[in-house]
Amino acid sequence: MSSLWDRLTIAEGQSRLRGTGERTVEDVIRCLEAGDLPESIGLAPADLIAVLAFDALGGPGSPGPSLVRGPARRPRLENALKEEALSKLLPGASRPVRLSLAAALFLIHDFWDAGHEAAQVAGDLGEDQSSAYWHGIAHRREPDPGNASYWFRRVGRHAVFTPLARAARPILEDGGDDRWASRLIGQGGWNPSAMIDLCAGARAGTPEETLARGLQRLEMQILMDHTARSVWPEA
């Protein structure tokens, strides 16, 4: 599956969907905030998920979500992210997979409680590809480093670690911090424990916070793509 971000283009300061009459991300989000159901928006499911992901994470250069959870920036989006809405949008997907996708969307939009619950239930139902990773991110941003470490130990060696380590290298080089580079992307690939340490110790307004947020945005973007592939395995 190509990246969700490949479905979008940015021109003249506006993010738009390719091949849909170039509907803007903001227009679609406003419809959802107004109460339109996801299945009634008139977009392919992958396009709608791409819009929701982009709205939360932003394009290149965006800092993405804060390192510590905060109030939802768009509280009226909550109903559009619930499992019930996703079940109508994605009737062919299994419930554990839909819950894992709901957890991802809830958490990047800062609906922490709903995202944490969705990740927990998805894991209880046997979804082990993405839900544990999102569960770890939830606790890292809670912040509860000890609980985050527990969930990342359950993640083990995840499929996104190799592409994440590769994509993170330029960010770390630009940040100019060899110490974090060696800890985060050593010979074993991405090190989620080092990421917990970086996020826990980064003070607001410091270069470390900028570095950590850039890496977190990248991590969430790559993990969103991985989560989406579980919904559309044929793509």
C-alpha cells in the first residue's frame, strides 16, 4: 500500500485530496465536525483516513501532536472516529482491526481515554500488529514512562522499526545530537525505550522537545500507514 500521504497534495497553502475534484482537507473535516457520517462524505475509505491522519499530524515541517496529551483540538470530530462510525465505513474489516484503527485516530487527535480503551479492547480481541504499539504511545504521552515501557516490551520487534529508523536518521542528523542518534537507531534499528527517555526528559521550548516531536510525528505517520494496511491488505 502506498503511503496515506500519497493521496494528498499541498499547493498554495492548502492540502487537497488527489483525484477527487481536489477537495480540501479542511472542507472534509468541517463536514465531519458538522455531524456528517463518514460513509456519507463521498470519499473512498482510504482517502477519508488520509484526511483524518493529515489533519492531526500535518505535512512536512509540522511539529505534530505534543509530547504530553492535551485536550482534543477538534472535539467535534469524536463521533466520526468511533468504532460504530468505522464499522459502517469499513464493513468488511474485522472488529479488532477496526478498533486498532480507531485507537490510532483517537490518539493522534488527542482523545486519550477513547484511544486507550480502543487499543486495550483490540489487544484483548487478539489484534497484535498495531494496538500494543498505539497503547505504548498512549502511555508515553500520558505521561507514564513505566507503563509505556511495559507495552513496548509487548510490542517486541515491530515491522515499522526498520523504516522508522531509516526515516529518522535525517531528523537526527539535522538535530545534531549524536548521543540520541546512537541510542535511537543503533544496530538493532529503532529503539522505543530510548524514545521514551527522550520524550520524558524533553523540556518545553528546548531543542530536545523539537527533536522529540519531529520523531514522534514521523513515528505516528509510519505506524498509521502500517495500521491502514491491516484494513486494506490487498492495497
